[in-house]
Amino acid sequence: MRGLVYNNKELAGYLTRTDSGKYIFEYESSYFEDKSKPSISLSLPKKQQIHHSPTLFAFFFGLLSEGVNKDIQCSLLRIDEKDHFKRLLLTAGLDTIGAITVKPE
């Protein structure tokens, strides 16, 4: 599975969950090479184009709803509440806090 990561509606990179359950964030090449474009977060600096994590990056986890909103989303969208990646792809595409959105590819 892969998600498209946008910064102010501009494609900034790709978030992938591998078959082994690990995560990769990769800046889109033209975004990465443009020195005027900021990193999407302090924890995913543009000093390197590809970032790896054994779990969903904390920055992306922070885009997810909690509590009652999480329960409603999981119920309506029929998502396992432990599947944070799928929930991110299905709920962080439009109305998020800040400039970053994530949409399914």
C-alpha cells in the first residue's frame, strides 16, 4: 500500500507500508531537489530523500483522530482501529491540521 503525501496541495512524497509491515517515506524527486521547498516535518528532514521506520512515523500518526472521532471513522469506514496506515489513507486526505494531507495512490 502507498499513500501520496501533499504539502499545501503539492505532491511532496510517498508513504509506503511494505509487505513486512515496515514504513518508508520518500520525498518526490522534484520536491526534494527544490531547495525552496520545506521538509514536511522536523522528523523527516530533506537531508535525505528516503526515510525508514519499523512503525508508522510519529509525524503521520499525529494526523490521526483520537477518541470518539476515531471510533466513528473506524465504524463508518469499516477499518480495523489498529490499522493506522489504512485509517491515515482514508481520513487524512482533506481536512487535517496544518498543510499536510495524505491520499491513497
